[in-house]
Amino acid sequence: MTFKEQIQQGIPSILPPKATYDPAINHAPKRKEILSTEEKKLALKNALRYFDPKHHAELIPEFSEELEKYGRIYMYRLRPDYKMYARPIDEYPGKSLQAKAIMHMIQNNLDYAVAQHPHELITYGGNGAVFQNWAQYLLTMQYLSEMTDEQTLTMYSGHPMGLFPSHKEAPRVVVTNGMVIPNYSKPDDWEKMNALGVSQYGQMTAGSYMYIGPQGIVHGTTITVLNGFRKIKQNPEGSLFVTSGLGGMSGAQPKAGNIAGCITVCAEVNPKITKIRHEQGWINEVVTSTDELVARVALAKANKETVSIAYLGNVVDVWERFDQENIKIDLGSDQTSLHNPWAGGYYPVGISFEEANDLMANNPELFKEKVQETLRRHAAAINKHTAKGTYFFDYGNAFLLEASRAGADVMAENNIDFKYPSYVQDIMGPMCFDYGFGPFRWVCTSGKPEDLLKTDAIACEVLEEMAKTAPNEIQQQMQDNIKWIKGAQENKLVVGSQARILYADAEGRIKIAEAFNQAIAKGEIGAVVLGRDHHDVSGTDSPYRETSNIYDGSRFTADMAIHNVIGDSFRGATWVSIHNGGGVGWGEVINGGFGMVLDGSNEASKRLASMLFWDVNNGISRRSWARNEGAVFAIKRAMEVEPLLKVTLPNIVDENLLN
């Protein structure tokens, strides 16, 4: 059977043989026991509804075993035997170019080089899933191969509800993930719903098919590291950046450190993911003892090297040992998946990776105690370094939030705020998001590296032309982006699809997208998918990250993200998504995303101008209303460009009148 025939087949009528568990793959840890006996029966009934009743007797013991062994029913038997990667768009079956582009993006999210736990359909973050099981994948791909441009596929937390009559200007796919009733959005609630097969954590870009490997965050990480050094008025050369996490998005950190030009030490407890990142070239060296690490960092400092070093072990050991040796850490952070602290997002110090995984599954209460003890030690060690002059920032991964819940010394004197700022509060918010600059992405669906090279050149040309007349307030952002795109090829950022990320404002996104669309129309490049990280100007309401620099009391509201996805859906997005959870955890954030296919048509040109303008300025207007100075400047500028835009501006109160 050909690849196209397998896609069109969907769930096979004749079951494939039972799959063998491949120990060489980086698998998700076993999830904790959370279902009662009756709930386990319900989970089985939920899983079996994908299959003809004639198969139920055969599948029940197998799915029961998966539920007992792994805490989830993944349906390994249905995992396709073809290679999982983003194929050139012409290789997908279908009646709709837009649907084929979505298949391209889905397969990229599950590519072994991209996905953190590919056999469990988890792309990054420990539990950021594209689907809950392989039946959902097969059925979704089948629907996409059948759909026309007058249908819309509705996705409920990985489950394809079906194709509905629609129209050409509507989204081809509408995605929701983890949209749990607020009072039932606690960790055990969603663990139970996930085990039952009725809800999933889509992270930010995993469940919306827009993940492009660690490159997806490396630009923002580079900007953060560069501006972190600018903030402390220090040259990156010979300076030390210490952090942890080499999994999905966190794998970007050492590459970003190299681009910024500093010494990066990134700790990781998982040997498989460390090996993968080293083989991919995202880290330069791996060391396995703190003795070796101390010596290597001393040498790098003496020679002012630009080097990224992975320490295979717990980051707490690094912070504590560097304190003992009086090694100066200039920048410090953490990017472990602390949105998922009890299921593999953060590991306790003092026990092996294997022992921790066993404890996580078989004694979750003790595991939680050890994690919280580690968080207290971690914070205490950081405090010792910051007393010596280290600049530490929270990377929006819920590190300070979970550390505070563990009783660590991380609170400010008012006992409301954290003693360390979020990187959005200090760096990305006021420097980028308030001015409309955020992570614009594109993917060349032809799969041709030469197409990506052409799009890089187009984007660079657009930015250089814009920079000639850009106001002083955004010149630094423009120059950082021009430098980034010029170095994109030499930094070998591509993992999986032929994709690129670039921080741009609404004007830049629209002009770059229109230039792409014209190049497609001329036959110079193939179809392009536009998107962005949800970690952007207006897609996400996240009080400890994306909207942490909102100070009018509205940072715990989610109107912006909901408006964002609704507005994108009727302004021309090819697919839209809205998630409960992402980045900082389920129940902690609401985030929306989109994908848009450019095919060189006039219709695509109209859609991109309408949707991209809204997608950015929706967020700038909210930030402006919060009295953020940069956003007030940016929205006034947007109103000058577009006479149909009329935004309510805040009046500023004289503080002396309030005293």
C-alpha cells in the first residue's frame, strides 16, 4: 500500500499486528495511577469507540495493558510504519491545498527529529500532545485527505469530531485543546480527563500543528540573552549563562547562547535527549561530572570562548558547586517544564533519572515531596549567586510559581510579587511585545532548502527597506532581526520542516507575507504556511509570562486570547486553535494560534493583510489600555497607517493626586 493509500485508508478495517515497544525511542514517562476501576472501564469504552465491535475482544486486553503500564492508551498498534516527517506538499493526497499543508505541519510535529516523545504523539514540554492516540491521528489525516475548501474539520482535544459544511473563506480546521470548565482545571482533574481520553494538553504549538522544532523559540531566546546582557551592561564574550532543560523548546537555549556569543551551561537529566541535541549540533560539548564542568568553564572564561556545554545531571548540583567554587554566573535562568512538575517536567536532585521515573509512577506523593525539596534547594542556591551579582530571570516556565508553592525563598518583600522578574516583564514585554514585535513563522511546504533560502532573502530585503524609515523607538528591534535573518542559514537552525522564525511587527509580517505570496504567484517558490508561536503579542493571556507586564489588574483575564482566535477565524486564517494551558501549565493560561496558507492568489493577499493586522494590533491595543508606554506609541502609529482603526486610548492619572 502506498503512502497516499495509507492516509486515505484512515483506521484500517483489518488490524495491524501488535506493535513492539522500542526502547531506543525517547518515551514519555509513565503517568501516575489516577483512575478508579470503573473509570478504567470508561477509558476502555472511550478508546474502543474508534473500532468496529468485531475488534473489541482483541483490543481490550492490549489497551488495558497500556493503561496499566503507561497510564494512557496510546494505541501503539496503529502507529504507521511509514517514516514520519513533513513531506513535500505534492506527496499528500487530497482535494484541498490548504488541507495538504495542514497534513505537512502535523507530520512535522511528529517527526522523530522534532518530537520529544514521538510514539506517544507528544511534541514538547513533556505532555504537549498533537493527539491523544494513534486512532485520532489516522482519522484526522483521512478527513484532511477527503475535505474540500467548503468544509471545516472540528478538533476536540485531538479527536476529529468530523467535517462540517462551510465556505471557502472559513478556516479549514478549528482546534481546541484542554478547554476544561475552570473549576475542574486542577492537575488531578486534567490528568484524569487525559487518562479517560476526553481531553489533552496541547501545549502552545504542539496541539495546533505549528511547532517547528527548537528553532521556534531560539530567536526569542537569543533576543532574551542578548538583551539580558545589555540590561546588565555586559559584553556576552567570556560571560556565563547558566540554565537547564534540553527537551523541546528548552533545547534552543545553548544554540541561542552560541549566537549571542557567551558561555552557556545547560543541565539536563535525560541522557537520550542530551544525546539527540548534541547530535543535532544544538550543543557543542557534553560533560558528566561537576569536576569536569568546573574545569571546562574556567578554561572557557579564561579564553573568552563562545561555547555551549551540556551537563548531564541536575542543575541544582551546578548552582551549588559553582557557589562553592565562587564561579561567577552572569545570567541565570531555568527552562525545565515546571508547568508539568509531577509528571516528568522537573526532576529531584540526588536520585538517578531512572529512579525518579519509577518514583513518579509508583510513589507520586514522595516524588512530589522530593521535587519540592529540590525547588527549595534550587532557589536557595540561586539566591546565593544573585547576592554576588548574578542577574536571574524567570523564563516563564512556572519555575518561580512552583518554587513559591514549595515554600522556597522566592517572594518579594510585599509577599505578592516574586523577587525575580519574568523575562517578559523585564525584556520581551517592554522591548518587543509592546511594540508589536513577536515570533512570526513560515514553512516552505515544498520541502526544498532552496525555497527557504529564497524566503530568507525576501524577508531580509523587506526588513532592510523598512529600517530606512523606521522610527528610533524600534530601530534596535529592526537591526536585531536583520542580523538574525542574515545569520539564519549559517546557524543551521532547521530541524524537520523547512521553516524559519523571525520577530516582526504587524507591518513587517504583512509586507514579508505579501512578498512571499507574489513570489509564489511567479512560480519562484512553492506554497508557504504562515504562523507564529502563541508566545506573542496578542495570542496568549498568561499572567506569569506573556502578559506579566500588564499592571492594570487584568493580567488574570483572558479576553484578549479569545478575541484573537475569533478575529483570526473570520479574517482569513486557514486554521485556528485555542488552548487551556501552554507553557506555564494547564489552568494557568489561555492561548490561541493560527496557520495560514499562501498560494499566490489574490484571495490569499487579501486574507494575509486583514488577518495579520488584527492578529498583532489586538494585543497592542490591550497593552496600550494597560498604559504600557511602548504600546501606546505603537497603537497610535497603527491608527495613522489604517484610518479604519480607532482604538480607545488611556488617560494617564497624575500619581500625586492619588497620594
